[in-house]
Amino acid sequence: MKPLILWSALLLCTPLQAAQLVLELGAGSRTWQTAELLAHPEVQTITISDDVSYKRDMSYRAVPLEALLEGVKADDHLQAVALDGFAAELSAAPLLNRNGARAWLAIEDPSRPWPKLAQGKPSAGPFYLVWTNPQAGHISPEQWPFELASIKRLAPVAERFPALRPDPALASDDPVNQGFALFQKNCMACHRLNAAGDSQFGPDLNIPYSPTEYFGEAFLKRYIRDPQSLRRWPQAKMPGFSSSVLPDTELELLLGYLKHMAGRKQQP
């Protein structure tokens, strides 16, 4: 059989919804196919209460994420990248937990596709990072990336993107540095700042202006809590951050970092 004909035959035999997940973890790097993950020895059916993306209870075939993170240590830093450019920055420690809040890789079976996220939108597949008992780990909505394409082990954010760093004269436990940590957890999956970051999803939060410069503080807090209460349009994607996810004290720290960085603009 000629190579072109053989290739065409292979394509015809491949399920259209089959996918692959790329893990770039150094020595533990590999590419997983949908069928391999569905046959993983630790795969099981889990139920997620009030799923972040579907806003209702959902059941998935899933593998504990730590079972796939070969060679990853608790103090490592990972980045989960979605097909649409969403890039979640993740500390490895919570992903390796077996107790409390536990991370799972949900796998969409091509023969049993998941529901669409909304009319005209795809499902959360082919892979989706979900959590059981997320309240125990103070897990943010940004730590639930869907349409997952890859997980990479990278250097910490401050090393990769110096333009995001607060004034180096500040103490490590300064409130501004605490706000920087919250920015990484809650904002970097969608937003850049000073043109620094890997996300291709949302607008820059400092160039040309910080939202702290054009929003009054009360309205900015309201916008973070419930974006569509101020700006409503069908294509809006920013989730609201409730006080259970981002307590008032943490919201103040986050705004403190943004205000600080408004004075440290770096033009791209």
C-alpha cells in the first residue's frame, strides 16, 4: 500500500474526537492518548458537586492527577495550557495531594461526549482538570482548566517574567508580594501584565492602564465579584470570584499588588 493511501486509511480509522495530552515534565515527559488514559489502572468514575464549568453536578471518568505527574515534586511549578490559550499557573503541591482537595484529570470518552458548555460552544473536553473537595484546599476557579492540551513543568513565574515582580526592596512577606502570589493563582491564567505572561486569553492588566486607574475601588471590587453585573454581553468569559474563593482580605491584597504595579509599568 502506498504511504499516502496508508495514511488516509489510518485517519479513517481514528475516532474524530480522540485526543492527546502532552506532559512536559523533564524525565517524566510523555504524550497520553485518550484511549490510554481511559484504560489507566487508576481510572475511576468520580462525581463533582457544583462543577465550576457546568454549574451543576457532573460525573466523569478520571485519573488522579498525581498518578500522571511522574517525577514532579511538591515545590515544583507547573503550567496547564488549554486549547484556547488559557494558561493556568499551578503550584505542584496541591496537585499531588491524595487527601483533602484532590486534583483529577477528567477524560472525555469519544463514545460518550460531554455536554456543550453553552449553545455554540464545545464541551469541557477532551481533558479537564477537576477537583474533589475543593473547599479544603481553597481552590480557585482558575485552577479548573478545561479543554486541556498540555501540562508543563516550568521555572517559577517571577523567574520567567521579571516584569511582573513588585519592587525588589519589599520584604518577601510584604502585602504587595502576597498580592503577587494571588495574582498568579487567580489572574494569570487569562491575563498578562506589563505584556508579561503566557496567556493568550484576556487583556493586559497594566498596559496601557491598570483597572485600578480607571475603576473606582468599589466598582472594581464589584466587577471582580460579579463581572456581568457591570458589563453584560453574551461572549463574556470572566468568572466571578465569590468571597468563598477570594475572601475580602485576599481581594484587598490583590488590589494592592495591581495598584503597586500601576507605578511600575514596562512598555512592551
